[in-house]
Amino acid sequence: MNPLLVTVAVPVPLYRGFDYLLPASLAAGARPGVRVRVPFGRRKLCGVIVRAPFERVDDSQDYRPLDAVLDDAPLLGAELLALCEWAAEYYRHPLGEVIAAALPGSLKHGDAAVLHRPQRWQLTPDGQQALATLPGRNRAQRSALEALQAGARGAGEWPVAPAIRARLVELGWVASVADDARQPAAVSDPLPLTAAQQLALHELEGGEQGFRVSLLEGVTGSGKTELYLRRLQASLDAGRQALVLVPEISLTPQLAQRLRERLGDGVLSFHSGMSEGEREQAWLAAREGTTPVIVGTRSAIFVPFARLGLIVVDEEHDASYKQQDGFRYSARDLAVVRAQRLKAELILGSATPSLESLHNAQAGRYRHVRLSERIHAQAPPRIDLLDVRKQTLAHGLAPPLLSALDRCLEAGDQALLFINRRGYAPILLCHACGWQAACAHCDARLTVHRGRSRLICHHCGAQQPLPRGCPSCGAAELMPLGQGTERIEQALLNRYPRKRIERLDSDRLGRRHELQRLLDDVRARRVDVLVGTQILAKGHDFPNLSLVGIVSADQALYGADFRAIERMGQLVTQVAGRAGRAGQRGEVLLQTHEPDHPLLRLLVERGYAGLSAALLNERREARLPPFSHLALLRAEARDAAPPMHFLAAARELLLPLRGLQVMEPIPSGMERRAGFVRAQLLVQAEQRSALQSALAAIVPRLTELARGVRWSIDVDPADL
Ligand code: ADP
Ligand code: ZN
Ligand code: ZN
């Protein structure tokens, strides 16, 4: 017999697997999903076997042998490996890097996969049944199941080969449960549902079982989370596990807390704020089946589960589900793929669904379940447009907004001011000579950060101290123009010296404990005005707000990105939805220079539903997503010419292919960023399959063409 080879996905940016000789001594454990250590150039890398060993046929090529097999049983089960392969194909990203993204840190580098949580193995109901009907020739499985039934408990006391155990877990016949889980004692009772919730729950749970997607559209405070909890409980009762995705977990510990109170403290989190060790343990616990629920951010879509039955994607419209660099996947879209392959249930929840999901619901692919009333029956907040033209603005705030603030604070109520820009001011200008502070590495201005006395580039992170005078003409006075959160905060501190004004933006996100305290203070009404960025729109529950001021949303009306207005509508609706939750109707003031803009009027008069219907019509006419499919080829280099040449060559490859519209290469919106000159090429197709096969055809050629150019493909790009 010829020597055996295995194909290994190695974490390198190359679009191919690498074949290695499989030494006879290692052959027993080499299966797809098993990690191996391989020589790669002069390095040693940890890769994953992606194909069963096969015989070497041609001996013209030299193969190097594997160094070691690192797992007894596949670390990546068949399901997760297939998901990674699907994602690598769909997003045109090297499989080795996709797999590396799916593994938590230490496992990625080859550390032993050991679940530390005490656990014990149990026969599942399916396992009981299998024991009765299993044919005699499956002796190993039968005796393992019998041993378990006879009362073996701890992992050590159940003598079974890891491969057999893995197989039994895969079959769903055995499951390990945490031995230390203090289950029912901590669990609180569900709330009795309102009539509207009952109806919605009925729609979620009824009808065809197996794979199904429900778009749960409900305004903030309509009781969506309560319905997630019901479906989660049902899933656990059926012996399955569940995954809950949230856009930003450091801001929603309330949700994890609520899940734990209801479902027990086996609920584990998975997000980047945790240590590598914690993440690894949660990952392994889900894989072994010892945790019933994982609640996590985007990357949790790659957590393996022993028996996943339900995925919930909360705030499904949120842009943070799409990874914006490297492996550019959408966790929401992968959730659909994963649920489909597992025949599982998927709930997409939002007060402001994405146009993609609305379109799928209208086309009958998703169930459209609505919750239109708030639980605490107060009317939804009305948004009033505040025409700021010709008004004298004080640090960006118009007199009517300031008087509304005065009234709100006099009554002892809370207010929220939203402005989608952090820092003090986006421009620093010399009134004498017109000089503006610009980034040396980007086509962008530097943002003034007064608190830190620095100028910071929000695109590449470059920083410098605030200059004392004009570097160009020496004038002493420099003027900050425009406003960010810091400036609004400062203006309010000056106006209301005895009130507590707080700021919430990503500059504060790093310090998690401080953030937690701040959110607690807001909920306990110790904060009078909260000034913040879009972070405020992400699913917080601030029960006491009576006034929301939106400093400006006009930027979106001039934006070049075809999604800009959809985003603006979502943001405004989400921020406005924070107002008036407990008992009183909230007041929302939206400052604008464009009070007659038809889409802004539509949003104010007909709400997000009105706006989204109009936008869907526009998209249909313009043949933009969701009525077509896009991929963006990006390229960058130190000089301007190579990216354009590269994209022009790519365009030549694409032009003869069928079913595509290939635009001209153009400089990117901000042409120079972090010292690189950037360009992009947009490819559009009516059929997803045409786009997919075109990309598959050109990628190998691009690698050859890309001399000195960094390039990437973004399938279903979020920003153009
Ligand atoms: P959403 O997720 O849509 O914002 P939640 O599920 O968080 O809504 O519900 C909003 C508020 O109403 C929460 O404080 C929740 O505890 C409460 N609530 C939800 N359902 C009920 C119910 N059936 N009875 C009483 N209160 C409820
Ligand atoms: Zn000057
Ligand atoms: Zn910069």
C-alpha cells in the first residue's frame, strides 16, 4: 500500500489545504476535525485535519510528515467543521484562518482541550431507546451505554474510549451535565404572558417543526426577551441546547443575568471581554453539552454544541454582527445556515429589522411575528423634528431642546442626548489662516479630545498633543468646530452645575467595571443626563427617561452608502425607544437642517415600518440588496497606482463571466488610511450563485496578480 496523506488546514492566508505524510504510528487518531502539529516553512503550526487520510498516488512531489496528532477525538465535530468550510467558501476566506477564528485562543495554538468543570455523564432519552434497539454487533457502544446505565457517574468512572464517547455524544445518546450546577433552586418563575405575547408565542412554537426562522419584530419594551425565555425553556425541556447572540455583551449583562435567573446558572457567556481560559471552558462546555445555553457576541456563532436546538439573534439588524476586517462573516447570516443544517429553530429579534430580514419575511421564507404594544401600555414616544435652521445653537443644541431639558430636569426626570461622534469636536481650525488639524496617514481630520488634551485620528488611531497655537501661522487661537459627546457633556455641565451629567461612548467601554457602575447609576436615577453615541441604542433598559434629544442625524441623509438611511432609521428609532418606558409618554426631539426631507418625514410620521417599506421599494427599483447580491473587492498599497491596476485586472477577469455587473474600480471613500491608498471594485449579481462561482473562479488568479497589493473580498459588504 502507498503511504497515506492527510490534508491539513493551516492558519495562513492561503487559499488551499496542505498535504502531509501520515506516519503509521499516528494513523490511528488522524480523522477530520483533529488538531495536528505540522512543519510549515521553518515554523511549526497547529492545523486541523480537514479530509480523511487518503493514499498517495503520485510520487513526484515531496511531502513532509506530520509532527504530532494533538487530539484523541476530533476537537471540531463534523457540524462545526462543515460550518467553517461553508463559511470559507461563501466568504472566500482561507479555511485555515476561518478555523482559527472558530477556536478560542489556547486551543488555536494546540493546548490540550480539557474541560475543568466537574461533570457527569448521563444517558439521554434517545440513549435509553438506543440501548433497547441497538444491534448486537455495535458491541463497544452497547457496553459503554450499559456501563452508564449501571450507574457510572464521573468522567473517570465511565471507562470508555474518547472516540466512542465522542460518537455517542454526536448521536445524542449520552450527555454530560455539570455536577455542580445548582439547578432549580435559583430559578425564578416565568411571568404570565400578555395576550399579545401569547399570540406571538403561539406563532413561534406552532406550525412546522424542525428548521424554521421567525422574525420577531417588536418595539423596545414589548416583551421580546420574555418570549426568548419561553422558547429557550422549551428547548431545554426537549433536551437541546441554545445559543443567544447579542451585539455587545459588555452592555447587556442584564440579559445574561435574566437568563440565569430563569434557566439556572449553567448559562455561560462567550465574548471578548472574558479571559482566554474562560472562553475556552465555555466553548468546551457547550461542545460536551454541559451548558444548556451560551450567550455571546458575534464569534459565539462558532461555538460547537453537542445538541443545539435553538438560536436567538437579538437586535438582528445590528451592524456589529458583520465582522469588518479579516474574515468578514455575518454571524446573523451564519446563524441561518447553521440552523438550517441542524434542523434547528432560529429567532431573529428586533424593533427595527434589517431590510434583508423584512424581505425574507415578506417572501414567506421567515415567519413574521409581531409584538406591537409595549408591556406597560404607555403610548410609544412621538418623534418631533426640530428645525434648527437659523436658530442660534449653543454647542450644537437649539433653544427648544435646551428648554425641554430645563423642564425635564426641573421635574426631576432623566434625559438622554444622542450624538454619533465621540470626542470634543471633529475639526480644529485656525481662524487666522484656515489651517485644519489633519491626520498624516489618512485623508481625515483629527478629532479634538479635550479630556486627554490630544488630537486623535478615529480611522487609524494616530495621536498627538493638542497644539498650543497654529502650527502654520503661529496664531494663538485655534477653534474647535462641530461637536462630539465630550463637548455636549461640557456644555451641559456648565449649564446645570448641580446636576449629574455622564457620558457613554466607546472611549469609556474599556473600563468595564466603571461602565457597569455607570449603567447602574443611570437605572437608579443617580444620573440626570446621559450623553452618548450609538452605544445607547444597543438594548439597554433605562426605565426613567422622559426626554431623548437627538443632536443630529443629518449625516446619514448625505451619506454615499446605500444603507445609510436604513441605519439612521434604526438608530433614531432605537434611541427614541428608550424614552418613556415606565408609565409616562416620552418626548423625543430630533434636530435637523432637513426638516422637509421626505424620508425623515416618513420616519417621523409613519415610524420605522413606513421608512423600511419605502426603502425596500427604492432598493427593488435600484436592484440593490436584498434584491441583488454584492461583493466588494478592496485593494490597498503605499502608492495609488498598484491598487487601481490590480482592480482593473480583476475586472478583466470578471467581465467575461455571466450574470454579473462589474463596476469600474474607484478610490475608496477615504482614499488614504493608515498610510495606505485604497481602492475598491463593486460586483453585483441578481443570482447569488453567479456571484459565488465568479469569485471562486477569480480568487486563485488574484493571488498571482497581487504583487505588492493587499487585497480582500467582502461578500455582502455592510459598507460601501
Ligand atoms: P423587549 O425585549 O422587547 O425590550 P422585555 O422582554 O425586556 O422587552 O420586556 C420589557 C419589560 O416588560 C421588562 O421589564 C419585562 O420584565 C417586562 N415584561 C415582559 N413581559 C411581561 C409580562 N408578561 N408581564 C409583566 N411584565 C413583563
Ligand atoms: Zn493659522
Ligand atoms: Zn489617521
